[in-house]
Amino acid sequence: MSINSKYPGVSDLRAKAKTRIPKFAFDYLEGGSNEEYGLAKNTNAIREVELRSNLLSSISETSLETTIMGHTYSAPFGIAPIGLQGLMWPNSPEILAKAAVDANIPYVLSTVSSSSIERIAEVSEGQAWYQLYNPTKDHIRLDLIKRLKDAGYKNLMITVDVPTFGYRHNDIKNGLSMPPQMSITNVIQMLKRPRWLLNTALAGKPEMVTLKPYMDKNMPISELANFMNNTVMGKVDAESLKVIRDLWPGNLIIKGVISEGDVASSIALGADGVIVSNHGARQLDVGEAPVRPLQRISELYGDKITVMMDSGLRSSPDIACAIASGAQFTFLGRAFVYGVAALGNQGGAHTIDMLKRQLTQLMGQLRCKQVSDLPHHLVK
């Protein structure tokens, strides 16, 4: 593994990223809903988890390999979907998708990404996953699923925890609420980041490329909120999920469940996996930190469905604690965007290698041979 020794931790990447991208873009990446108590709850809860070493046990080596959804990955973490990644750093989806396939971990493309289904399928050599907001229009849902099939996607992740747009103070101040607005302040912030500005100019204005075929060509920006509400983000319940389950032949993962009842419903409709998540605390400030229900959910349903987790994970110790608490796999979002914003084309590979190195050291210290053994090290 080769990492940039100036940035051995996610906190180092975050600090560097903050100096390289405009404030409004950094605020969008960082932000949580309302007073942002949920952000702190997520990280504090995962860091209350403790693991115990078995120092006198005899193991020759550790392995990070993890098999889920019919594929053996090189590590138990993947790159979570983040909308408009290209706003934070130009060509971020392509950079991260390429780094992911090279490292044999999953990259999940967001519905509202700045790259297309087809382009990421090409870059990822057919290994990317796709995250879908349930369209309200039947023809759009059918066409998106057809495009995914044609491009060779095997794993479809449905986000269910955005029944309303998150109320995020900084996004409203910065004009990144719906509809987005560009202010003089934002222009000044861009001019202060000339490298970001040049790269953005070369890459082109970040847009929701996958959704462009479904937008009116001359749609004014003031209509974007209506388009998102009335076309892209339809209701998600057991009935609408069953429609998608019947249409989709591959693995179906429900992202955003945080209660035992919703996991039971996911199993009943035939989902292959769930991601215990609160959308990185971007939607609801008063909700439960995911690692807490994760332990209950895994005990009840871990043998019936693949249980995964995201939200609040910023390091390999966090990954290990989530897996010890019952997750079979994890996803990180902000950490990887920090990496790309900090280091550009090298940021994806650096962040992956850094997390692998951290996790290998941690498991060696625990004397834990394989990822599936981490629950045996949980201090209950």
C-alpha cells in the first residue's frame, strides 16, 4: 500500500480539503440537518463502542476480505453515494469509481451524481452499485432500471429515508437549497480557490447528468425543486418497493432503515440487504445513531438478510466497531470526498489504502484473523 505520508488520517484530508474547495461546497459536504446534533451523535455513539484484544491467541496473519452480494471484496468497506460529488471536486465520481475497482471495493453511484450511469459502468468495469430515489413517473423508473440492466449493474440500492428535503442551515445561507441560487459571496469563494475553479472549468459545470434526459431542455433553475419533488423523489413504502423488486433481477438493498420493523418489512418484500443509516444525519436531527439499532437488528435478522451500515464512520476503528456491532459491511461517504478534494486524482486510492492499512494494524492488535471474527472482540 502506498499513501501520502502528509495525510495519514481522515482528519488530515479534511483539513486539506477545506483549503482547496469553496466554502459553500465544503459546507454542503459537511452539513447536517437543523442544529446538527445528529452529526455529533453519530460519531460519539460509534466511538463509545469498545473492542477487546486476545493477545495470547495464535494467528499467523489477518485478512480484510469480505464476501457480500455474491462478490468477495478486498476490505469490508465501500464508497457511499453522495450527490453532486463533482461540486466538491471535478470528476470525483470517475476518480472514486476507478480507485474502487482497482482496489476491489464497491463504489455506489448516486441518482443525483454529476456522472452518468453509463460512464461509471465503463470506469468501474461493471462493478459499481447504483443508488436510486424512487421516481414518481413510471416511465422514468422503467427507463432508469433498463439503463442499469443494459450497463451491467448488479446491485441496486434504494434510499428510503428522504421523505422530505433536509433542513440544512448552511445550505440555505449558501443558496444550495432548492432551488439553488448563486450569490456574489459564492462567486468570491470560488475565486479564492483558483485550482478548483480551473479544474471545474475544464470538467464543466456539475450537473445531475443521469437525470438530464428526463428534464425539459430549457427548464429554469427555479423549477428544479418541483422537478425533484414531482419526478425524482417519490414516496417509498412497502408497496412502491415491491414494484421495484418485481422489476429488478439483481440484488436489492434498502438504504436508510433504522428500526427493526422496517428491516422486517424489507425481508418480507424480498430485499437482499439493508443499510442501517440515518443519511449521515443530513435529514433528521433527533433520530437514533445507527450503531445502536444496528446491534438489535443484527441479532434479530443477521441470519436472514445482509446487514450493513453507514453514517458517522470516519476511520478504520469506526469500521471495526460497526462490524463488531453486527454490520457485515460498511460504507463511508465524506471521508472519500475529503480525499479527492485534498489530493485530486490520487485521493481515492490514497484514502482506500490508508483505511486498509489502519484496519490491518487494528485487527493485528486485536489478534483478529478475519473480519467476521470482529464481533467476538466486542466489549458488551
